[in-house]
Amino acid sequence: MEVTVELPDDIAKRLGEASEMPRQMLEAFAAEAYRAQRLSRHQLGQLLGLDYWETEEFLTRHEARRPFTLEDLQIDRQSLASLPQK
């Protein structure tokens, strides 16, 4: 899908180089969609062409973290319980 956005010239100039703007807009869209839980971490990485660690770096840089939920805790507890004991 291709999306076109029209901006007034003075605002576009303030936002940066025209060649960088499509990527900046895509990243802003992806970060917000992740925060709103419309994209998973994997989908965000796919959208931006990032591997796992690049996706983690992106989320940190854009402060796009989701709150840690009770469901997350339960998943972590199950994962830890399945680890071999020493």
C-alpha cells in the first residue's frame, strides 16, 4: 500500500530532509501502532525491515514500550518453570 501525505512547505522544511521523511513517518506510525497494540513486536520488525535486536533498539530509542501485564508475568513464569534445574 502506498500512502501520500500533504504537508505545507514551511512545516515540511522544519521536519527535516525530504528524502528522510518517508522513513521518519513510517517509524512514527509503527511506534504508535505498537504502543496501541495494533502491531506485535514481530510485525513492527517486519514493517521496518529489522531483525530482533534492531527491533529492540528501535523500541527503546522511540520509548515504545508496552506496560508489563499480568499475562506477561504468567508467560514469564511458565517459561522459567520449564528451564532445567541445576
